Amino acid sequence: MTVHELLRPIDDASHTRDRRRSPPDSACAQGTRVEVVKKLTTWTADDISSADEPHVLWVHGYVGSGKSAISQEVCDTSERQGRPVVSFFFFRNAGERSKIRRLATTLASQMAAAIPETEPFVRVAVKTNPALLRPDEPGMSLQKRMQQLVYGPFKAAVEPGTKVRTPPQWSHATWMQRWIYGPSAEAAQEATTIPALARGPFLIVLDGLDECDDKEEVQELIDGMLTFFSENPFIPLRVFITSRVEEHIQSRLDVPGVRLDNLVDHCSDHDIATFLDVLFEAEKGRNLVIRAYIREHGEWPPAGDRRQLVRHIGGSFIFGSTVFKFIMGSIAQPGSPATPMERLPLALKMNPGLDGLYMQTLTRSQHLPHFLSIISTIALLEVPLPTSGIAELLGIKTYEVVNVLVNLQAIIQVPGTDDIPVTLFHTSLRDFLTTQTRSGPFFAHPRHHVHLFLRCLHCELVHRRRAVGSPTNFIQRRPAAAYALQYSEDHLRRGEHLFESAESDSAIQLCREALKLSPGAPELIQSLARATLRHATHGGTLVDLEEAVSLNREALKIRPLSHPDRPQSLRALGDALWERYHRKGRMADLDEAVFLYREELELQPSHHSNCSQSLNNLGWALWDRYRSTGFSTDIEESISLLRKALKLRPSPHPERSWSLTKLGGALWLRYQCTRAATDLEEAISLHREAIELRPSPHPDRSSSLNELGLALWDRSQRTGTATDLEDAISLHREAVELRPSPHPHRSTSLHNFALALKTRYERTGTKTDIEEAISLYREALELQPSPHSGRSVLLRNLGHTLRDRYQRTGTATDLEEAIFLFREALELEPSPHPDRSTSLNNLDIALWDRYLRTGTLADLEEAISLGREAIELHPCPDRRRPSSLRNLVMSLEGMYEVSPELPYLQEAIPLCEELLASHYPVGHENRLETVNRLISLLRKRFGATQQAEDRTYMERLKVEARQLSTSRSSTT
């Protein structure tokens, strides 16, 4: 087996790749960048002469400054001059080339070819530790891979002075000894010069390091590299790195041991002018229109226009190249300038920078059929597809794809054949298309992932109907079918919260049809399980949900511990159980979901792109469990996990807004328990940032509006600030407008809006506010018929609002309806539903109100019974226990006044004492009221029993009551 077959490197990641198929297609035009390339290649060729000489050179620059072209030129020059060079050109959204996990094997394979003396040591490393070949091995760090596959073998092959030891008769033990500990004196005498290093050091080129998704592992790579060089200061190895200036890279490379060079310092107008001269001269030789124009009018472009164009381009080679392609565009939109001479003045008026150019170029094809679908697909694909593959995936004709792209060749590389992938001229175009504030009408909406998932399922079904070879044989598939097999789950994951009901139904039908053709196919079972869960969460029945749980259990069974896709199956089953918990209230479901999310996180390497999602899932499940149990360890761990997830999603990460929202929600919940103002303030700050990242009409803007509205409402409750409440009402009103019926989350926005209006009514007494709040609650209830998991919350809150109106107006029908609603909520929450105790309390207090109105003893007896059950469901230290205790104490005291039996007092007094001892410490807003109630209870018992202890106890409590009253008066 060759070392290439052994290591299975990424073949299209090096400088020798076919740049038409594997971007970036960058190279320095003849006569440009001469000085900077000379400077850089001189450094790479110089021998290491001192211990403090940097081995690493970092060249940084802005988008379009020509970093990749210079990397390519450095590699090509090194090869022409006979020096060994290996390289890895990172490229975002290019499959494995946007990851770091196969960097070590790729570099090691190239190194073994460039310096054959290193190959035996590479083989020994793999034989000793086969896990080096498994890129997702959780126990194998990137530093260890680089050390054992690249640095170690190179060090073992060379001595100080570039010597080599390669006698083929060495034993395995001798290989290992010489590799780890260095050469013995005997070996040094046998050493000979390595031919490949005769003309200079070994060079590793890492281009576009900022395009790697794995930011923490990039830092680990740099740390390990610098450590190796500090321990081996004279080793003949240099590393050349290019990237944009990003914090995670700059923080590691802007150090004394690294040489820095800013490419901006080398972007001269002279280079741009030379670059344009080369392009225009080449075009003159083949463009008949230009040649005819020159014969009639003389030089083109005129010298003045050339100088203006150079100044307009401003040193950006990618902008210059793209502007040139725009000028030379061969196919014009009807009514647009048809010749290069007519397009040149437009180019001179373009807004500097790429966004204006992208906008103007895309406009040329905007009117064509399937335009937005094709552009969104190219932006959101996991790996590039050829035009035929894009057409097959979208279910359209290849010529329709080409028809759209042919006008866009200034920004998209359109190959001349149907089998070469369509690629972006620069990754900044993908950033543009996936950022709504920049791209506007050309925004690649995340919902397009749903469409791509459904199309993947369709291609999968068509392939299986053809029954060509093995259904899972990647090679036997057409491009779209091969893509569907490998990446359909990625599109499902990215779009799973954006499915509409009809789309879930279509996904289920396609999966079932494909499973009939291929029973037991793991990838189809997984897709069906996820699609069924989406259907169940969008208005499906409990039967649908039970099927989703069952299918996800089946999918997990066929993905054992060693299966690379087990984390996805763990997450899917956790999601299904979590949803069932919200429907049925079974704590066992939530506990199992937490367990599954933990295993998912443990199996997910920290550098994996899904790690942040795994942290979010576990953090949010713990948040939910805290809501039910009140265990502080859950909310603390939740916040810690969500902070880690947010750190992994720095701006402009497309899912940063989600992490901001989740962490803000967890801090807000902790505030509910601790009342720590810092938590609430941080939550508000996080939600404000999330809203900024979700400008209208972002599909998740309404969610952020709701979250910030709730937090501001809470702050208004704490501080009494009217502006916070008004802002909350404004935010909720906008959220309702952004969620017109039949939006699946309209009821949530209606609910929150009603809550804010009800609060303003309580402060101002404005009748229109409570009337509107009741109307909003009624609409929300209609949108969540039984057995919707959110119906009981709406029933309770509408009941509260009607009870409030009853207390203002005395209208008995409001109280009767409130009691009816509270009873329905209680029926929807059978034990052990986590919210049952809340409904018990609500019905308890409403029955107390009716008892006060009518004197019906049965209402009071039922209130006491409900209160006792609520307390049993709320053992200490549950945060909801105090309200249950208060209600029961009030009902027991009321019953004693009707039927003066001592057991009622004997039951009420310890409950009141518990409130003071465990829940309402000195300083709590409810302590004075509770002290006075305990005094009232003791007075009644003293009147019945004449126990002196009660009199003494009352006198002590009266002293405290006077102190609390005085303190409250002084602070008012």
C-alpha cells in the first residue's frame, strides 16, 4: 500500500490541485506582486541561522488583497527553485477543506512525496497508533496528529545540518528510538545530506486559515507549531500562513516568535495597473468588438480611464478582477449596455467594495426563471456541484442553470463542461448572500435548506427506483444523488425548525416510499424519524409523536457507539423525548433527553462544527429541567454550557443570534429565582444584540422581539420604569405583526403581548388595555386547541386576566369563566405534569374568591384540598412552594372562621412558620404580610387554648412587625 493510499489525504487541498475544480483559482498575473513575492520567497529559502529567528511568517490582509494568489506563487516558486514545499489551501464551504481534521494526514502524504526520507517514519507512526488515520477519534488531539505525522517524522529524518538516517535494515524499535530521542553518535557518523533540502528549508504553506471552521483547533495548531519550534530552534522547516485578521488567529500569531507582514503595504497602484494591462492586452487579442473599436477610435481603454479605474479599484485584486469580468461580460440583459466600451463607465461609477459589485452583477440575471433558487442553492450547498448536479437537485434543466449563471461569470466560476463544480470566485460572495442586511432581495434564506432537503429525498427516491447497483454506493450515483446520500441530513438539521406542515408531510411520504424500496436503510430511517418529529411538533397528534420517538429509537440502535453519525441520532431521540415531555409532562422523558444530550456532547469532538449545537441542546434541556425541579445545579450548568456555545459562534457566525437568545433566556430564568439584577441586565443586552443580527424580515426576528420584550417587562416589574413597559409593548406588537395567521408561533406572540397590556392595565387602569389583552388571549387559545402543549398556559393566563377584571368590575361571569378555564388547564396537566401545581394554585385562589362572594362552603373545602395537593407536589426548596403555602394558609384560616376547629389552625401555623424561616427572609417584600398573618393565627389559637407560649410568641412577632413597617415607611 502506498503512503497516499494509507493516509487518504485531501487531494484537492494543495497548490497542485486543479484550480478550475477546486477554488481559489488565484495566481499572480505576469509582472505583478514581483517585489512582495521576491521578499517572501527569499525568506522561505534562507537557512535558519540563529535560535531566535522566526520559523513562521504570517501574511495578513483584507478580502481581495491577493493572499491566495501570493500563496500559490510562493509554492510554485519554491518548486521551480527545487525546494520541498507542501500546502493546504483552506476554503469555506468546500467540504473537508473547510475543516482541520485531515490537515495532518494531508500534509504528511505530501511530505512523504517531497522528502522520501520521511516516509518510513510516517509509516511507523501509523503502525504504532492507527487512530492517527481516524479523523474523528475523540482522544486524538490535533497537536498530537501534527507531532506524530508531520513534525516527528521530519525531525527524525534530519539531523542538525540537514542529515538523514535511512538504513533499511533497522528494526521497528530502532526506528522508534531514533525518531523520538534523535540520532545516536553512531548514526550521526552514518548521516548523509538529504537531497531535497540542499537548496533550502522544507516549507509548509497554510493558505486561508481564517476559512477553517474549527477556530479552537486553529489555535491549537498554532500553539503546537510554536512549541515545536521553540524546542527545535535550528530545524530546517518554515511555515508560511495567510489569512484575514481575525481575533482567534491574531491572538496566537501576533507574538515575538512569528514574523508578520501586512499585505496592504504591498498593494500598490502600479501592481493593479500592470494587472489590468495584462488582462486588457489579452482581451484585445481575442475580442473582435474591441479590436474594431480601436481601429476606429484608437487606444482603449483611454489612459485617463485606466488611471481612474486603477484608483477606483484601490489595491483590491479580487475587486479588480471582478470589475474586469463585469466590463467584458459577453451576454447582456435586455436593455443593458451591450459592449465593453458601454460598460466601462458603469464600472467607474460602481461603489467601491464587493457588495455593490455583487448587487449590480446579480441584478443582471434576477429576471430569469429559477434565479433565486439557483443562487440560494449555490450559497447553501455543503460542497459545490456541477451545473448538471444543481439542475438534477432542483428538478430543472441544465440549460436553465447555465442560463442564469452565464451572466454572473464575474463573480461565479462557471465551468465549460457539465462535470466540473460551479464555484464562487471568492468566499465573500457566500458571506454576502447569507447576510440579509447586505444582500437584500438576493438573500439565501435559511428556509431554502428545507427545500434542498426535500429535493435530496426526491433524488434519493429516484435513484433507488432505478436500482442501479448498491443504493449506498457513492460512486454509482449521479452527482445530485451522491450529494443527497452524504449531505441531506445537514440540510435537515439546518432547516428543521423552519418546516411548514405540508413540507413535513411531503418529507414523510418520500421517506416511506424510499423505505419500501430499501427496507431497513439506516439513512432513510433517520430521515423519516426526523421528519415525523417535525410533523409532530407542528400540530401533529400524540400518536404522531409516539411514532417519532419509536422511529428515533430504532435509528439510534442501528448507529452503535462507534458509528460516526451516532451523535445526530442521539440528538434526534433527545428532541423527540423532550417534545413528549412538553406534551405529557413525564419527567422521565426530560431526564432521558438530558442523558442523551450528554452522550452526544461527549462524542462530539470540541473542534466539530456541531459542538456548539450540542452545548446548546444540553444547556437548554437543563434550563427546562430547572423550571420543573428548581435545582440550582441545573441552571448553573445550563448557563455555563450556553456561554461555551456562544463563544464558539463569534460574529458573524450565522447561528450566533440563536446562542445569544438561549443564553439570554437562561440568565432571565435564573433572575426569576435569585432576583440578581446583573443577570437581567446581561439578558437584556444579549437579546438586544440578537435583534440587531435579525433585521426585518429575518424569520427569527419575532422570536428575539419576544425575548427582549419579556426581559424588559420583567425589569419594569422590578424598577417600575414605565419606559421599559412601553418598549416591551412596542416589541410585542411588532412580533405579532411579523407572525400573521397561520404562523405556527403566533399564539406565543399574542400571549406575550397580552401579558404586557395586562400589566399596563394594572398600573393605569386603562380599560382598553385589559379588553385588548382578553381578546388576544382568546385568539391565542383558538390557535392552540387541545391537546396542544401550550394550551394550559394560555388557559391559566386568560383565567388570571378575567379574574383581574372581576376584581375591578365585580362581574360574576368573569369569575365563573376563570374557574372554568382553570379547571380545563388542570385536566390537561395530570400528575406528575410539572405545571400541575401552578394550575392547582390558580383554581384554589379563584374558588376562594367565589367563596368570599357566595359563601359556598364547598368552594372553600375544594380550595383546601387543592392547596394540600399543590404542597405535596412542591417539596422544599421548590421555588413555587411559597405561593402554594400562602394560598393554603389563607384557606385554612378562612375555614377556621367558619368552623372553629383547632386542627385547621394547627395545620396553618407551621406552614406560615415555614414561609418565614425558609422562603421570606428579612428584607423580603412578603415578610411583613406573613408575620401579620402568623400573629392572626396565633391570636386565634390563644383565644381557643389560652397557651402562654402563644402570647409570648405574638409579642415577639409584633415587635418585628413594627420594625418591618417602620423600615418600609422610611424607604417609601
